Amino acid sequence: MEYEADNFAIDSIMKGYFEVAHFAAEAQRLANEIGVILGIVVMFYFKASTEGEKHPNAEDRLTNALERLKLKDNHPGWGIACTGLKFWDSQFGKNLVWDIENKTFKELYYQLVDQIKKEN
């Protein structure tokens, strides 16, 4: 039910756009996408573990949101998600391996999630 709630919230946020021809339509879309990502990323900062007791793991909820937004591989949202994970990594001394050479932020994100999953 948590994924259904997340998806409903994401879909609701993403519905309210200006018309495509409106001068601020792209900015509004980007702000909405980044708002969704940051809203989930902040859950990481409360504890070192991403495991949920009553809710799905934080990395699964973040991955669900990123995939639901259907972001392109080079979208800034992937980089923002990686930056959020970097802050969490630093805050709790997770020592994730940041192999960034010749990778998109999307590829890096999935590598980081794999590491998080192996730790849990």
C-alpha cells in the first residue's frame, strides 16, 4: 500500500502543469520532479539503515519514484538523487564506492543502490 500511496502522490504532483507553450512550463516540471526526489531523499538522513519496519526500504521508494517519473538517463534528477546519497553516505560513514568514471548519474545511482542492498 505504501507504493500505491507514493505513486498517487507522485502522479498528483506531476499533474499540475502549465500548458506546454507557457514560458515556465519546463521550469515547473523540473521543480516538481526535483521536489518529489528530495521529498524521498530526506528520509535517508534520519538513520543509518534504509530498512523499513512498516514501510518499504528508502532506496526502493526512491528508485520507484525515479522510475515513475520516467527521467531520461541524463536528467538532473539522477544527479540530485546521487548527491543526496552522498550526503547520507558521509553522515553515517557508509563508505560507498563512488566509481563515477564514464558513467551517467543513472548508472551511478543503480551502482550505489546495489551497494546499499548488499549492506542491508
